[in-house]
Amino acid sequence: MLLLILGLLIFLGAHSIRIVANDWRGQQIRRLGEGPWKGLHGFASAIGLILIIVGFGEARMHPVLLYAPPAWLRHLNGLFTLIAFVLIAAAYVPRNHLKAKIGHPLLTGVKVWAFGHLLAIGMLRDVVLFGAFLIWAIADFAVSRRRDRAAGVVYPPGSVAGDVTAVVIGVVAWVAVLFWLHTLLIGVSPLG
């Protein structure tokens, strides 16, 4: 569990710099240059992600049940995950109504994904992993929206084409994860 927690601290810590030290981040980018800053950020993120993966794998060897959710929540998690995938796709698809309305659909998608998993899985390792991502996404979303309002950020209006593209990409990615990638990468089939 220690590696999982360390990985989360490094990964989410690197992704929290704009939340807690945005001015410092700006100073470092000016001092180092954008490329080197992104390289350091990417390196720290990669180390954190590797530790999360290894730590989660180790934590699976020593399961600790905190709560036993009813089986129907597993199906509800499938719906939450589908919504999350569409939201995450909307973060990268230009001119869609989700991005225009929410502003940060990636963070919203992470919140929905983490919340769904917390409902469906009651193991300590899962609560640590998904709980950490949920708390981070809530904090980052709040700070990002506040920063947008202060800067007067207005997102481009959405279009039907952008909406359809985001939904199609999200659904295709969700199907790939549901039927193939989750089992391949995580070792657990969401289908049971």
C-alpha cells in the first residue's frame, strides 16, 4: 500500500501544482522554459503512475474489504464510466456543448469515474486510489473554475458536430475498455 500512496502523492502532486502554487509554476516555466518544465512534469507524472500501478498490484495481493456494495452498483458504475468517457473525450474535441458549459470536462469525467468506482468496489486499495482521484478532481475543478472566472475565460460555443464527435469517441473508448482493455491492463473484467 505504501507504493500506491507514494505514487498517488507524486502523480497527483505533480498535477496539483496549479492548484496550490500557480505563481511558483509560472516562475519555474519562465526560469526553465516551457519544454524543460513539461519534461520534468512528465517525468514526475510517469514515475508516479508507475508507482501507482506497481503499488496497486501489490495491494491486490493483500485485500482488505471495507464495505460490500450490492451487485447492482457494479452495473451503475458501468453507466458512470460511460458518462466519464464521454466527458473526457469532450475535453479534447473542439467546439462541443459539454466543454462550453462545464469548462473542464476532463476533471468532471475523472470525478464521475472515481465516484462510480467508489460506489461499486469496497476494497481498501480501491478506496485509496479512487478516493484520492476524486478529492483531487474536486479541488482542481473548483480552483480551475475560479481561475476561469477571474480571467474572464469564455469557452467557444458548442456545435452538434462537436457533440456527436465527443459522444462517438467516448462510447468507442468505453466499449474498448469494457470488452478488452480493462481485463488486459487491470486484470479484472468489468463484465464479471
